[in-house]
Amino acid sequence: MAPAELEALLLTHPKIMDAAVIGIPSDEAGELPRAYVVTKPKQELSDDEVHDFMKGKYHHIPSSLLDFPIRESPGLSQETCVF
């Protein structure tokens, strides 16, 4: 699945204002997606919420692509790495 397709899907989440997906190297798959999202103002977003959302939208996405934890990015309280 292309990064732009994942970004478009993430942007349909009601709490996500912006998203960017990049590829990261993987020994098993060659490359896996990593998403960075910015939540809408005054919204909180958990990794479980995003993973459930992604699984609900695309059943054919392997669960291994959805296993990255959410982490807050230093200096940007609303930016989060979701998978």
C-alpha cells in the first residue's frame, strides 16, 4: 500500500488533522510504513484507537504493519508516531 493511500485513510479519522507516512527499513518485509499524525486541537489519540481504526478500514492490512506504538514527538505535543 502506497504512503499516500495510508495518509488519505488516516485523514478520515475524526481526531487527525494531518498525517505523513514514510517507509522504514525492515529485514522481514524490506520496508514498513511509519506514520506521523497531528491531532486536531484539544484531541487526544491513543495507539489502540488508531490501530483499531486502521484495522476497521482495511482488513487486508497485515497486523505487522500496525504494531508500532504511538510516541509523542519532542517539542510538538500534538504530533504522534502511530505505526
